[in-house]
Amino acid sequence: MVPGELRESHPIEKKMGILYYCTKTDGIDGKLRTTAYDFQVEEIMTDGRKIPIDDPDFSLGENEPGLYTEFILIKIDTESHNALYKISSALNREQSEINVAGTKDKTAYTAQKATIWRVPPEKLTELDLRGIEIRSPRTTIYQTYLGNLFGNHFTIKIREINESKDLASQKIEKIKSEIDEFNGIPNYFGHQRFGTRRPISHIIGKFLLLGEIEKAIQLYISYTTDEEAEATNLARKTFQETNDPKETIRLLPSSMIFEKQILKILSKSPRDFLGAFCVLPKNLQRIFFHAYQSYIWNLTLSERIRLYSDLSHHSIDELENNNTVLPIIGYKTDFTDNVLSDYTKSLLEKDGIKLDDFMVKYLKTHKFSGSSRAIALKANNLTYTADSNQENQAYVITQFTLQRGSYATVVLRELMKTNPLKY
């Protein structure tokens, strides 16, 4: 592929810094997550074992004389933070006492490992929570933590493909060939990082880095989109127009747990925006800062793709463990002297962000020193089957494995090339 031939992304993706595809062939279109069972995610632990969804007898091991309880968390059509909130509330514990190695998709059927502090295994097995199943609890001396996994194995069904299964197969084969020519798939931070229906997490993160906490809270509560339910939009518009926390709480659906937590603080102390933000679970707080870092990283990767039109190593690139990487911006970032660093610095300058802002001095618990990320994603063992149902409508079932930190939707967008709301 030569400069000028890059295929541009959907407008929604551009809001997330995802500006290009790496392939030119038209996608198969289709739709994901018609049901949560269409999108299965099985965590691969650091020892290489996959946690199987369909094996309720899978064991993490024998009890150890420790103060943590380790268990398998099966989640169906439930947002990760919401699942942890439900478990901690049912046990009358703080949500911060539960840890997982990675955040999993909401509209999905997922299996992962989790740990909780000082809760007997039998207490966990007694839980009966909608959308949540607890398996194989055992005591252990180890606490899991974010990033403590090898990766994830995905089994995904793409429905509503409006062409024959043979044509869908031909397109996928051509796309796979183009991915090889590009030397991999751009390792963009995916749609979930920003919110597909409300892609504003990075904007909230920018306000938080600037110390504009009131703006961050106002945006989180009041931003509306046609993709949310009418009742939710009514509540958000009410807060936008009246700034009345109590009335907004009354109107919000019961599923809006975290919005309600913020509004309860504001109903008691209308100007305590920092206190309202701090009522959120710490891992949810961090998501907003990470989203801004991810947005800047995505834009920088897009600029590199614009310059070179592939993911091969070039003289401008940095190598880390034999991977070409770009920096994830933080207060310790040491810019190299090249055009990509200049581009990243111009993005920060435009937003009024300085590297010191990532120290987040008004929050003792959050400091973002920065790191790096490989620019190429490798979808290991990517296989697919194209078939058709009784109505002769084609569908595709694909399986692949990704290392931690990479997003399945970033692979699927190359195959489908459709509106991100269908992911």
C-alpha cells in the first residue's frame, strides 16, 4: 500500500483517534452481539491455561493457607465494574477488595479469574446474582491484579451478513492477505476504551487532567446520545437543564449505578465535585485518564500510518523486546527528537496538557508515569467458518487469541468495515 491509498475509518472511530484501516477490501458488514452468547471471551492465565466457559468443573487448584479467595467469574451481558459492584454489595464489602486481571466486554459471555480479600469460598458459592456465576473458589496467598494474564481467546459470531457465505469467505481471505502485507493490524485502543455509544471517556479524562473536575462530572452525567434509552436521555437532559441531582436520580434507570452515586454526593454538597468523582471505584476513575492517554496514542499511531502506510520497522521507530512501540504519554515520558514526537507534543499543547498534569496532584491515588505499546497486533490462530442459516442468511464464526491489552473489535473492524455501533 502506498501513501494516499489508505482507507479512512468510520466517523465515530475518528473521534477515538482511529483514523485508518490497514486493509482496503470491502468488509463483510454484519452485526455482533445479537445475543451476549455471540461474543465469548475466555481469559488465558499467565501459566498458559485457558479458563473454559463450557466446563463448570474446571479448577484453579487446591486450597492454600492464604487470606485471599480466588475464583472464576462468569459474566453474561454484564458490565465489568457493575459485576464487581454487585458482588461486593452482596457480600457487604468494598469494591476495591475485589481484583481482576482484565476488564471484559459488557455484551458478552466471559470467563476470567478474580480474587477477593478475606471472604470464605462458601460465601461466594452462596451468591445468586443476575448475569453472574461464581465457580471454583479456593483460598490462596496471591492477589490478582490488572494485567496479570497472558491474554484472551475469542469465539465470535458475526450475523446479518447480506451476501453469500462464499463471497464472505473470499473477502476474509483477501483481508487476511492484506493484513500480512501491512505487517499486522494497527494495535489501536478499541472502542470500549472510549465508549462506543458515548465516546467521551477521553474528553472526561482531559478535563480531569486539567483539573476541571466540574466539567468532567457535568459531561459524564449529562452527555446524551440517540443510542441510549429514552428514559436515560431524559434524566441526562434534566440534569443538563436544571442541575437538580435529586430529580435526576429519580429519573435515572436503576442500572445507572455510578451516575446515581455521584448525584447522591452532589445532592448533599452541590459544589463537591471532587468528592463526587472520588465516590467512583478507583479502577473506574483510572479509566478516564487511561482513555485520554489512549486517544493521544491512537492519533499518534494514525499519523505514523499516514507517513509510512505499513507497520514495518522504520528508522524513526523505537524497539522494545523486538517490538516496534510508541510511547503512552505520562509524566516520565522522554520524547525522542523526531516528527512523531513533535506531532504528539502538538496534540498535548492543543489540549493545554503538560506532562506534569499526569501527576494528578489533587488525587494521591492516581499517578500516570507512562509506558509504551506495540504498534502491531497479531491475531494468533485466526480461524473462521462461513455458513448460512435456515433463511439462507450468511454468518461467520471466527476464533482467535490476543495478548493482553489488545482489542477484539480492532481485528473485527478490518473484517467487517461497518458502523461501530454494530460491533
